[in-house]
Amino acid sequence: MITASHREGLRLSLTCIERRNEVQITRDDVLRRDLRELREGDRNPCVVISGVLHDPYTGKELPYYYRRASQIQTDHVVALGAAWRGGAYSWTPQRRLEYANDLDVLLAVDKQTNYDKSSKTADKWKPPLKSFWCEYARRYTGIKAKYALSVTPPEKEALQQMLATCPPGRPPGPTA
């Protein structure tokens, strides 16, 4: 169900895109979606000034302040390198750009954990916070399906293991 706040967020995103001359700054869109206690610019509501991230990978509470060093990075749930190996090498430059900026693919996370993950696939890396395994695997499989990216047998086995942590009654299908 689309709520008034969703419509307002969409209106703001479209306005910001227009003000950026069609060049999206996707990071602010990810921060706007993932931060709590969000504060946007008074004169420019397209800019995220501050907020707090509850990191889904570690459970850490991470503060964000505009133009200050941050422990928050934007992660591609299926990393760009993993997507390339899974079939993105055959995409057009436009399709690669769409993937790189797709909000379904992106997640604000702890910087060091993102470095540790790097371009690893699900069989080589899992979120340290086991309670996020279900959601991570749902997102990951949804992205792989949406972009028709290949899944290796070890990847499939790791994803099945993480999906097995989903609560009963909640189907373990993709969310992207």
C-alpha cells in the first residue's frame, strides 16, 4: 500500500532528480531510506544532513553527519564484481549504470564490514548478524532473479542455508 509519506518521498526524489539535471546522487536516496532520526537540508531537502543507521549486517548504531567522515558506506548487496562474474559483463553500459544505481541493490551498511565483504558472493561471505541472514538472502536472490544473474552451486547452497533462518510462515522468496 502506498502511503502519503511514500508519495511525498517519491515527489521529493523526482524533484531532486530534476534539480540535479538528471544526474541522481543515489547515495542520498539510500541514506534517506535507511537512516533513522533523519534530518534533511533546510534550503535543499535533497541533501541528507544527519541521521543514525542501525547497520543490518552488524547491529551497530552508526551516526551520519553531512561532510564528515562516516563509518557508513553504500553496499551493492550483490557486489558489482559478483554481478560482473554472474553475467553483467554482457550488459550494455546503460544496463550496468541502472544496476549500479538501483535502490533495490543498494543498502547503507558499516564501512569495515563492507570492506570485508568486498565482491564476495553469498558462499564466501554472510552478514555477521545471523538475524539478518533471511533478509539478506531474500534480497540477494531477488537481485539475482531481477537481473538474470547466474548462481553457482555453492552460492545456492549458502543462500538455502540463510533462507532456512526465515521465520515460519514467511515465504523465503525474493524481496527485490
